[in-house]
Amino acid sequence: MATHQMQGFGLWGLAFVNSVVFILFALSFFKPQSPRDWRSFSAFSAFLVALFAEMYGFPLTIYLFSGWLQSHYPSVNWFSHDAGHLLEMMFGWRVNPHFGPFHIASFVLIGGGFWMISVGWAVLHAAQQRRAIATTGIYERIRHPQYVGFILILTGFLLQWPTLLTLAMYPVLVVMYVRLARHEETAAIAEYGDAYRSYMARTGGFFPKWRTRSSG
């Protein structure tokens, strides 16, 4: 039986520990304060719980697609733990998926995301203490580095271990972060007026705005 051959799953304690560690790690970087911050962080935490539940608990996605996967990739033991790295398996990197290109890219994205959240919070907190607009450091290039950081982390985890539930949650979370950013911009315009409009004109929201030199 396929379920009898599962290796490296059913480790619910490990799923719990990883969820708690990553949630607390993200919490130490993000430091939510407002109700909106806590809503966005709660949704991010739910994504992590869903991810680690399949990574170490029960591989629901692999189980549901096991017939199709086995018929198209018969040389892969789809109920081994390494097979959960679906992209590495499907693109043929089967020696050690932890050193595959998708896995390496995922670590770059996750690490970059946590870095953006951390440096963004430091600048934002300093500006809030002065009741000023955060316009220095990473905020000199983009207006929402912390939300970009969360999206990078989510993208990295999807590359590393895609599941049906996290794939469904991903666009919902991205839309939520975009809407939260727009709400914060509206509040900032109400508080700072033309100063914030000027800041918006010279920076990008989620992507840097590259300045072009005038020809004159």
C-alpha cells in the first residue's frame, strides 16, 4: 500500500516545532502593532502551519496526485520525504533536492524576505518615534518593504515545498498585503498630505522606481 511506504512523515511534533520557530522568528522581525498588522501576520502564520503540516505531517498534495505523479514519473518514490520537493523531482534533480536550483532559490528568497522585514522595521520604528514619514534606508526605494519581504518568504516556501493549500493561500495573501499597503497609503496621505504624495511620486510601492535622467 502507498501509505505503508511513507518515509519521513507523521512527524507532527516536528511540524509543530517548525511552525512555532518560524512564526516566532518572523514575529521578532515584524513586530506587529496595529490590528491590521496582526491580521496580516496571522494569515502569514496560517500559511506556515499549512506548509509544515504537509512537509512533516501528512503529504496531502502528493497523496491526492500520487496516481498521476507515479504514472508520469515512475522512477520516483513519491512517498519519500525528499519527493515533497515537487519541483526538484519533476524537473529531474533527484540526487539530493536540498542542493537543487529551486531549493537554493527558495533560501535566497526566504533570507532576502526576512532581511527586508528586519531593515524595514528598523527604519519605520525610528520614523514613528519622530512622528515622521519613513523615507531613509530601504524606504528610499520602496514604500512597503515589509510586505514585499513577506511575499518573498511565501514565494520561497512555495518553490521549496508547493502544496495545494499553500498555492491557494498564496494569491489571497498577496492581495491582502497589497490592500493593506493601499490602506496605509490612504492613512498616510490623510496625516501628511502633500509630503507623502511627493514621497509616493519618487518611490515605488512594491518595486523600486528607477529614476531616469532628464535630457535637458
